[in-house]
Amino acid sequence: MFKSTRNKGFSLIELMIVVAVLAIMVMLAYPTYETFITRTKLTELIHTSAPLKTGIVEYTVSVGQLPKPGNVTGFPKQRKLTSWVKLVKIRRPKRTTVFIEVRPTKAVSPEFTNTTAFVLRGVLSGETGNIDWDCGTYDRAARKIPLRYLPSTCRNVMAYGGAI
């Protein structure tokens, strides 16, 4: 006939343990989350530069050779496309190779420098006339994007092809 007057709920120690476990989980997960966000932004840069690839292919089909910088229809030698893109340049160091260099802003990742560059490389096949594209980053430290940030299909490290 006696009623229990004991409080039902969590003690302070139990709540502190839960908060500590959650803090450890967040601490372990945050760097991975940050890497995925940066990788997503770089993937968007690939898609942003897709019209340039189309312009280069159209020029090559109509003229029979890769364009020189400035010859891609509607695209000057240098251009800013989005708030995540600091600069886009088109280079042709060889008659059979063209580079689309995309320099991301610090909004993509604070660890990127002013010269950090993501590169799309097109190589003209002499036999078929097709352009084979690959993507990656430069091999020099000042221009290199850490490979963990690049999409898995773009983890190539390309030799630095001269002054840009």
C-alpha cells in the first residue's frame, strides 16, 4: 500500500556518458564528412567544365585539330564560371594534347592555394580522331590537390606541362 516516490529518469552521470559518447562519435566522423563535402564540390567542377569539353570536341571535328587557347567557341583564354571556380584555362602544350585547368577557390577547401589546379586532359587519337579524356591533378606540390579530395575516377597525377 505504500507508493514508491522514487523519481524516474536519467541521472546526471548517465547523461554525461551519453554526451561524451556522442562527442567522440562526432569527433571521429567530422573529418570524413569534410572530405566528402570537398570531393562533392570538386565533382561539380568536373561537370561545370563539361561544356568546354564539348566545345573542344566540336572544334576538333570541324577543323581537324585541337584548338589553341581562345579558339573554343564562346570561351576566352581565362574565365570564372562559378563561385567555386577561381579560374579556368585552356592550354595546348602539344598538337595532340589539350588541358582544361580549373583552379578552385578557397571556398572549396581552405587548404587549397592560389595555384592549386584540377586538370582535364584530352589526347587526340591519330588513328580514330577521337579525344580520350582523363582527369586528375598536377604533380608539383604547389598545384597538387590531395588525392583524397578527388573523385575516385580522377586520381591521376599528371606531369606538369610547362608554365600556365
